[in-house]
Amino acid sequence: MKFNTSLLHNAKFNGEDRGATLPPLYQVSAFACESAEQLEKVFNNKAAGFSYTRVGNPTVSAFENRIAALEGGIGAVACSSGMAAITAVLLNILRSGDEVLVSTGLFGGTIDLFNDLKAFGITAHFLEAITYENVTAAANENTKAVFTELIGNPKLDVVDLDSVSKACKEKGIPLIVDSTTATPYIINPLKHGADIVVHSSSKYINGGGNSISGVIVDGGKFKWDIKRYPSFEPYAKFGPFAFVSKLRNGLWRNTGGCLSPFNAFMNIVGLETLGLRMERCCGNALKLAEFFESLDNIEVNYPALPSSPYYELTQSELSGKGGAIVTIRAGSKEKAFKLMDSIEFASVATNIGDVRTLVIHPASTIYTHNTEQQRISAGVYDDTIRISVGIEDIDDLIEDFRQAIESL
Ligand SMILES: *Cc1c(COP(=O)(O)O)cnc(C)c1O
């Protein structure tokens, strides 16, 4: 199956669906069993079935199965938000005394999270670039994971997964990739050596800007050496499913960051048009970036532009698709604000991956809790505007940005 076909046919819903074309919405908290004995079996993983939506729900499972199939993973776990998914992945692996190598180009909330994790004895080492050389040089015996975004939001730096995953393999460290901005339309990180993929499915996967959610996909290939990862010992018997079993039976279930069935349903509907939307959004983003590049008073950053330092990698790794985020520098914070306020077809909003174009000034919003140095290392300057390009007609978008820029 090619991509758009697989969005519709990769994971059949195997419930009692009466021929429903979409997995039905099971908007319930609990599932009654025919007997006390049966409920005992379900609770103890001795029988398939559902007991309580925090632990499992058929609509949520249907979403998880579709994402796992789409990413080529052995299992997926859905969460209440992208941040919940990132937190669950990290805490499923790391314990006090552990260290993690992370890129400076991360989403602001994720940088904040690494700050919070210090209180639990987990130390993040920020690398200006996640490369084979940097990972190899920085890894020590306490390094238990590498965490990076594939296309940084909003730095728009691109990671060479084939070489970074080689460094991780040599050091026996799992590579965790936040692929929110790339989406499975552009790349399957698991096929390029990543071990675990996370998405804020609030973004392109949902696509309509109507539900907050996150999802974790495990490739099942990482060998959890129980000497280095002692908390995996009780799960070693699950072989390739050790990571997902540990998550489901432990931290994810007990911290309670489950996905609501309604939001899972909205994601399933959205996911079916991911290919169409991304094709359009990426195409629009490239044309808009080319337009910005033709102007003298605007500096543009987009990985699929030949002027980007990531152009070659975007061609080879991402089949030339640069994603749907473009950043521009307007010259000053005042100019950035004026420009944003003059645009008619872009909402000033903190989100990406909506069908409509959104703009934000990251320095005063998403990165307001970060230090000046963290902001600059994340590619966020005082005059940076992040544009999440939507599906509007490109001529309208270009005309709109042209008049807004001329108003400066
Ligand atoms: C939005 C975003 C997140 C956080 O996801 P939420 O669903 O808002 O919790 C994490 N990583 C990236 C790259 C994002 O864009």
C-alpha cells in the first residue's frame, strides 16, 4: 500500500462494528464483564478485553493501531497530550542519576520539561546539533537516551537519522525522535534507525486543530540490557514488547495521562486526510518560503530552500519535503508584531498543523519561560515569526503576506 491508501486501510477495526466505516466512539469510562471471573482475567492480562478507559478503550486502541501501522512500529500508546507522551517515554526509561542527550532546537515546552526533571535526578545535556560526532563525544556510562526532534520546531534544523542512530547503536542508547513536524507523510523514523517515535498528535495527525493528544510508537528493536536499565527486568520476558508492556502496565497507566475516546475519534477522522493535507501544506510552505526569499527586508528559514544548511539532507532524507513550518525574521519585535497584526488570513495562535494558517511570535510566548541563551540556541530571536502554513490557496496567502510586509 502507498501512503494515502494505507491511511484508510492499514488497520482494520476488529470490534463489533456492524460494518461501521469508522471505528465507533466508545465514550464510556468502564466496560461491564459477564462475570466476576472474567473481570479478574481482564485485570490480570489473562483475557483480552476492556475494563476502564484509563487503561484501555476500543476507540483509543483503534487510533493506536493505525498510528503503529503507519509508523511501522510494533505498538503505540496514546496519551492526553504531546507533553504527556514525551513525559511518559522519558520516565519509562530514565531514573535518578541518569543522563539524556537532547538537542537545543526543541519545542519550548520540552525544554521546560527537562528543567522539571532535574528535581528527579535526571540531567539533560543540550547539544547544539544532534550528530554522529556530538553524540559519540558526549555519551558516557550514565547516558541512557538521546532525545531529538527530527525537524526542530521552530529552529527547523534537520537531524540525519541514519548516522545519529548508528552512534546510538554503538553506545547502546535508545534514540527517541519527536516527529511531530515531519509526520509519517514525510518519514518513518523507525525505518531510519530510531527506536521510539513520539508525536504531538494535536498537530498534523489531528489536522483540524480540535483535540489535544499525543502518541508513542515503539519500534521494538532496542535491546534493553537489564544491567544498564534495571527497571526493565520484570518486562524482559516480553522480548520486543518490553518497552510497551512496561509503559502500559506501569507509568502510563498510573500517571493517568490517557487519551479521551472522543479525541481519539477526532484523530482517526483527521488522520485519514493526513496525506492530502501534508501534500498541500508542504507545497504551500515551499511557495511561501520562496516568496519571502525574493524580498530584501525579510530573512526566511525553511529546510527545503537551497539556501538552508539542511537543504541536502532534506532532499536525501525527507524526499525534498521541508514540512509546513516556515520562520521569518522581520527586523525587530515591533515589526514582527505589526506584520502579524496586519495579516488577514493567518490567526495569531499557539498551535501548528491546523488546516488554517497560524502565526506566532515564539520569543514572547512559547519561549517566555526559557533563558535568552536557550531561545537563541532554539533559533528563536526577538524578531522571529513562526508560520504554520495551512491549506488556503497559495495566491491568497502570498498576497496577504505581501500587503502585511508592505505595511512595515
Ligand atoms: C506541540 C508540540 C509538542 C507538545 O504537544 P502538546 O500536544 O501541545 O502537548 C511537543 N513537541 C512538538 C514538536 C510540538 O510541536
